[in-house]
Amino acid sequence: MGSDAARFANQLGIETGLYPVKHQAFITRRLPLLGKDGGALDMLIDRRHYKGFSAVYGQQLPETGQIIGCASPAFDNQEVAKDLKFNSQEFLEICSEIFTDWLPQLSAVGFQAIWAGYYTEPRYIVDPENGLLVGMRGHGFMLGQYLAKIYVDKYLGRAVPDYMDRLSLKGDGLSENAFK
Ligand SMILES: Cc1cc2nc3c(=O)[nH]c(=O)nc-3n(C[C@H](O)[C@H](O)[C@H](O)COP(=O)(O)OP(=O)(O)OC[C@H]3O[C@@H](n4cnc5c(N)ncnc54)[C@H](O)[C@@H]3O)c2cc1C
């Protein structure tokens, strides 16, 4: 159910504590390849807490040369359920500033498109007893298939990793660092 997970679970009388946090992304116009040895630019990331953001990151798509990037809010609570129709001025400014600092030649390059969507925070819930596989945050592409596998394993009574209990609705979740 994506960012609506908490709402639908609530209708079934399940309190998940999940909430949607707005994140924003951009894609530039086509560019020549800017990376090492004539290749595409690898992922660059600035993890400073700076001007209201905790990370600014992006990489170049080898097929088109476009740079695709995001900036993560430093304080989730300020972005909870925020309207996705708008991208903030702060977001556009931080992306321009950081990327132009890295690569001054980007100062003349325009955005082709900007986008906003939700991360479902603050924790995963992988709990077949309650029928919940929600709260994938910014990790769902990477971990979704594996978490789905252990969800099914648990449902079928097969062996699952010990940390599965911590991922249940009653569990404490796993800290961000556990995945790094
Ligand atoms: C900007 C951004 C960057 C990200 N980058 C990464 C990354 O680099 N690596 C990574 O691992 N993860 C990343 N993620 C996170 C990843 O996208 C999510 O964790 C993942 O998509 C969550 O999967 P999901 O299936 O739980 O929910 P979703 O992908 O949100 O899917 C939920 C689906 O349910 C549908 N739905 C909702 N309500 C109903 C209804 N009532 N009836 C029928 N259908 C309904 C929705 O339309 C949607 O298709 C990123 C997310 C964002 C926003």
C-alpha cells in the first residue's frame, strides 16, 4: 500500500506508527559522459547536515548522460505527508549548489524534470501474522524481494533469520546502521 500503508492498516484496527515523508528528485538534460576514463559519472554523495538536508546524491545514466539525483531532508517530521505536487525552492537550490560545487561546468545545465514522492518511515514491518510487509523506507528496491522471501518462509513455517522477530509489529525494528 506504499505511503498509504498506515491508513489501510488502521482501517483493520492495526496501529503501525508508519508515516509518509516527502523526498524529492531531479533529472538533468542530456550531457556528455563526465566520469572517469570517459565513462558515466559514478554516484556522488554529500552526507553533511547542511541547509536542512542530510544527504545530496546523484549519478549519471550511461544511456543518456542525464544526471539523476535526490536530496534527503534532515528532519523527517517537517516533510510528513507534505504535498507532492510541488518541489521546494530549498531542494532546487541545494541540488544546484552541491552539484555545481562538484562540477562547475554543470552551472549552465538545466533540469529536465523534477519529482516528489514518499518514503514510508520510520521502520520496516515484515509480519505475516498481521499480513504486513510495509515501511520499506528508501530501501524497498534493494531489500524488498528478500524481505518478501522471508515473509513467505515465515508464513509457511520454514526457518527464518533470528532478526525476523524484531521486524514484526511487536518488535523494535532494526537500526539504520544494521544495513550499512
Ligand atoms: C526518491 C526515492 C528514491 C528511492 N531510492 C531507492 C533506492 O535507491 N534503493 C532502494 O532500495 N529503494 C529506494 N526507494 C524506496 C523504494 O522505492 C520503496 O521502498 C519501495 O518502492 C516500497 O515498495 P512497496 O511495494 O512497499 O510500496 P510502493 O512501491 O509504494 O507500492 C505500493 C503500491 O500500492 C498501490 N496502492 C496503494 N493503495 C492502493 C489501493 N487502495 N488499491 C490498489 N493499489 C494501491 C500504489 O499505487 C503502489 O503501486 C526510493 C524511494 C523514493 C521515493
